[in-house]
Amino acid sequence: MTTDIRCNCQFVIFGATGDLASKKLLPALYHLQCASLLPEEMRIYAFGRRPWDQNGWQTFLKEQLETYAKGFQSEHFSDFCQHFEYVQGEIHDPDSYTKLRNLLTREGADKPDGATFYLAIRPADFVPVVQRLSQAGFNQEGDYRIVIEKPFGDDLESAVQLNEQLHRHFREDQIYRIDHYLGKEIVQNLLVFRFANLPIEAVWNRNYIDHVQITVAEDMGIENRAGYYDEAGALRDMLQNH
């Protein structure tokens, strides 16, 4: 996925207080800030249910970065906070999307006509959020895009159905389906290791391999993700990509 961030400097995170945002998305954006790669004009709207003001959000943000960001540097934090605005709302409430639209298009703001919506939420909420965004007019004008995190459906049939639902509201060039692990170097190296070595490739198949053992060497448990795991399950969340 390639996106010219200079042409689209409004970024909306649905599920900004969730596990995915805390462990992956917010630290990634912070590391861009530390590397001077986050445009000064970029605005990030953290969409969440918690009844916080901006100070409440910044307190939460600092706690997550101190825990999950590599080499947290407090001197970059104040500048990083300047990019953020916390938006309290419910993903199933139409009024929340009206509020969001007013923020993104408010008169007098020096912003491009567009935004990227990152759905860091449970898969069951993908379609409802996309429908609400469509109803609010985010698919009709401007440079609007949606980012869908894995798991993308429960199986082939449900993945096809999800794709059809997305296409009812957004064009294909507006939809980004991503996985934050499939691009890791070790995954790419496995493919090269097998197919670039003819002796290995010839025997690396079901005729010569009895079984495969997979170890998830992590010291964290389900923690506060029980609801997500009840729907997605560890198999779809972990084994096919981690």
C-alpha cells in the first residue's frame, strides 16, 4: 500500500483506545514523529467511546507510548500531541458521524478535502462503520479512504461477502486491506528460502513433511481482548500471519 500523505493529512482512528491502536498504530505514528516524518499539518482524530477531554486522551496516549513504543522520548511527546484531537462518539450513532464530518470540514481550517479512516475495531463492526461513513457522505466527494485490518472474514465465503458490502459504499481504489505482520522480513524470507533453493523446494511439501509445530512465544495473554477472541479466535488472529 502506498499513500501520498502530503495529499491527505487527516487521519481518523476508529477504536483509538483499543488494543490494536495502543500496541501498533499509535507507536508507529509516534516513531514517525520522532524521525521527523510526520507532516506538521497532519491532523489525527482519535475516535473513542470514553468520556474524555483532550487532557484525558493525552494521559492515555502517554501511558500507551511509554509501554509499547520503542525508546519513548518525552521531548517528542508534546509535539506529537499537537497532531491529535480526541472525538468522543459511538460507532453506531449517526450523530457521531455528523460531529466527525463537521470537524473534518470545519470552515476556515487549512485542510485538504479528504481523510483516511483506519478501522482498528472488531471485524463485526467493519460494515456498520462503513455504512455510517457512506451515509455521512464520506464516499461521495473528496479524497476519502478506508483501511480494513485483519481478520478479513471468517472464511472465503464471508470474505467475499464483506468485499461486496464494502464495494456498495466505496470504490476499490478507496479501500485498503492490510495486515500488520505479512510484510515482516521473516515472512518474506521464508518464501525466498523455499522457492529460491531448488533442493529444499523439491522436498518442502506434504509428501516429505510429517507435521508442523507452531510456538507463539509471547508472555502476554488474552488480557482485555476476550470479546474479540470469542469472535475471531486465536487461529485467525495469530497462526496465519504471526
